[in-house]
Amino acid sequence: MIDYRKINRISQADFAAKLNVDIRTVQRWENGSTLIKPDKEEDIVMETLLPYQLVRNLNASVPIPTYYDFSLRKYSLSELTNKLPHAQWFKRNLDIATKRIRTLDYEVDIDYIVRYMRYHKKITKPLRAVIKEAIRLLPEMNLIITDDSGFYSGHSLIFPIKPETYEKLRSREMNEQEITVNDLIHHKKLDRPIFFGFDITADSNDNNFYISSQLLRFVRDKPNQKYLFCSIPIRYDNLELSDQIGLNIIWEGERRKNEYGLEVFPRFQEGNFRNFLSEDT
């Protein structure tokens, strides 16, 4: 909590007010003299957007040591396991799925996702419309994953875009914030479908695996294998993984930390996963 308040420049008094508790309650939580009641755990998760599993692990009479990287917004049981595993591990376990993934429900999910994404991407009103249309056109790739208690754990936002939009993004004539509904097209209308990964994120390596694997299975099982996948990710931790699965970097932006302490490293990458998913690689 201390780290969260520091990064977000929130005082104990303001934090207490947001949670409708006395400032002394926050002080007792932070110095470890009292545990958080279950109903307040949920309030904290909804207010801070920290993973519910992280809060549950730490808020126990015998806490489960849990590492949380604010620069990646990702938790693990130790700092050693916060790094993404090798891509071949993904491939070997690709058919392991979870029932915790579903298609995004725009009306239910969009406000929470917009709040979560404020740490790394601004979602304008036009982009909300793009997300809504992308869900309609491509429900198989616009997904949300929750934990076993139903709390948000990650999402994927994939836009099926027109070739001219792809060319403009690739050449930096436009940025992803400028994408509109008119830039989308149903992928079955193109000889070479183009999928733009607007945002793929999860709060742990396990959930990253589940949501990424579902996307990989979708393109693996498609009859049209001429597709192109492209994206402008900003998280630096998946750079090596992207290279391993066959994405080429076209251009790179400045690597820096944003106002929330998140390390961002924008780059345009593109490719096709056929070789990676083939039997003999």
C-alpha cells in the first residue's frame, strides 16, 4: 500500500477517504498491526486495481510471500519467476486451457478495463467505439480472464484492421490512438487478414500464458494462414518472447518510465506464427 500510494501520489488521508475508513485504519494496515477485513479487501482491489490474489496472499495471519512488480503490474511468488518463460514452453503446453477466459462484454467490462489501462494507454471515446466494434467483429480474440474469485486478471484487445490502416501504423503516419471504427474490417473479407494487437496484458505469467495461448490456438486452427499479426506493445518484458515466436521489429520508440513508474518501450512488430506453431520447430 505504501508503494502504491507513493507511485500514485496519494496521502494516507486521501486513501482512507477513497475506502471510506478512518486514517488510523490505513495506518494500522500499513504497519502490519491489523489485517484487512474481507469486504475491504474487495474495495482495495477495485480502488487500486492491484491483483486480488496479491492482496489475499499478503493479507493473512501467515502471509504468503508474493512479489509485485509495479513497473510491469505483474505478481509472482518470487522475483525469479516474474520473467516470462521461453516460447517453447508456451508451445509445449499450448492446448492447456482454462474456463476463466470469456469474450469481453463491452457494457460490463469496459469501464474497469479503461481504468486499468490508464497506467499505460489512454482510452478516448472514439477508441471505446473501436473496442466495441472489435468485440463484435472478432469475439474470439477480444477476451478477459478472471481469477477463481471472478476478479479481473487480464485481457486482450485485438482489432481486425484494413490494409491501409496497417500501412499507416507501420510507417508511423498514424498512431494507434487515432484508429477509428472506419479502420476496422471483418477478417474474413480479406485474403490476408491483419490483426492488430492493441493491448494484451495479464497480472501474472500464468494468466499471460492462458490468454496468449487462446489467441495462438485461434490463428493455428484458422483455415486461412496468410494472416499478419502486428502490434505496438509498450511492456519490455515480452520483447524476447515476441522475437522467439516470429515477430519482427520494424521500428522502436524511446524506452522510458511514464508518470506511474511503468517502464514503457513502444515498438512496431509484425509477423506470422506459422513457423513457430509448426510441428518441426
